[in-house]
Amino acid sequence: MVRYGYTILYITDPAKTRSFYHGLLGLPIKAEHGSYTEFETGTTVLASNTKEDVRSMIPYELPDKTGQQSIELGFVTDDVQQLYETIRAAGHETILPPTEKPWGQIVAYVLDPDGHLIELCSPVSSSN
């Protein structure tokens, strides 16, 4: 059996990343080892590490710049508006303010310190 265990984001500044995911989103820190940090998210782990550290561990050349988005991370919250405003007030780039979708879910989009696309969304109601 294969189980999805974690996602690792390649980042530039571990302190800024911790501040965003732990300080603003409130994800508990599960482990820290140098520039590597794991955030508890429930059944999977969200981790981050610098490209320099990854390059020192595996024989794979990571590009210096992050390319066009090919991944989106979604975080479910009961108060999308409040979380969006907290992130905006902290100076992070916002993409879409809280918007109600036709199926009733509220979604907003922001960028983390390294430009990863972050969806903030309300729970999906089973009646919608």
C-alpha cells in the first residue's frame, strides 16, 4: 500500500516560511532540522527546505528560480475572510479576495513568501 505522506516546498528563507505557515496559518511545527521544517496539517505533513540544502543531499539540479505555477496548496478554514485579511495585513501578495463559488464555498487566493499559490477555502458542504 502506498500512502501520501508529505509535500516539500523548496523555499528561499526558512524564517519567512515559518512565519507564514506557522505564524499566519497556525500550522503546528512538527520538526525542524536546520533549514528543513515540517508543519502538521492532519493526515499529511507539509515541509519546506532550501534548494541549497536539497542540492547538498541529492544529485539533482534544482533551478534557482521557481517556474510558472504547477501546484496549488489548499487550506480549509471556517473564516476565510479573517485569514485572508490577516495574511494581507502581514504584507503578502493577494490574488483573489474571498469569493463565493456557485456551489456555496468561499475561496480566496494568496501567495506565500516564495510565490506558491495558496487557496484559502471554507469547508465544502455535503448538501451543495
